[in-house]
Amino acid sequence: MDLRTLPVSQRVNLLVKALDGAKRTNEALARCQDGEAMLDVLLDASSRLGLGLSRRDLENTPPIRDWIWWKNKEAPLTIGDRKPRYQQDGGQGRAGSSGSAEGDKPRRRFLGLF
């Protein structure tokens, strides 16, 4: 079976599974300075496995897309002034907030319609 005929997401999943336990490749990924260097290592691994993934496939398909964003210090989800979400979690995205929006009032909950 030719692996190049599989959908991109399945080929990326095969690459991720192949990376599990691949000590030299994982060490090379850890030494990379940025996402572009990671893409080079991943493209080499893809070609050795015969997956035929392109740079664009890797840049746009999770989880590798997220690894590249993380290596480049870019959060996949940003709020407001481009602050990564994980930096805003403590204050719920409000400047100067210590958890509760209006003093000691309890938060109102929306239970939804479903």
C-alpha cells in the first residue's frame, strides 16, 4: 500500500506515531531554534518513512501545526491584544482582575439551552 495515497491527516498521525520513541529525531527536534528548523527535521522524517508530506501539510495539520506554533512562541488562540490565552487564565482576560470581576459577587452562570 502506498502511504502517499492516504489523506494528509492520516499521514501526519503516522508520522507522530513514528516519532514516539525515535530518540535521535526527538533530540533533533528539541535542539531546533524555531519552527522552520523543526519543519526541516519533520520533512526529513516524512521522506524516510515514505509519507510524502509537504511543508505546507505539516504547517497546517494538527498536532504538528501546534508544535510549530509553540516553538515559535505563538499561541494558537489569542484574545484581545494578542496575549496568549494561557497568560490570561488567572485574570480571565481582564486587566487588574484577581479572579472575580465585581468584588465578591458570585459569577452568573449560563446553563444554555441544550
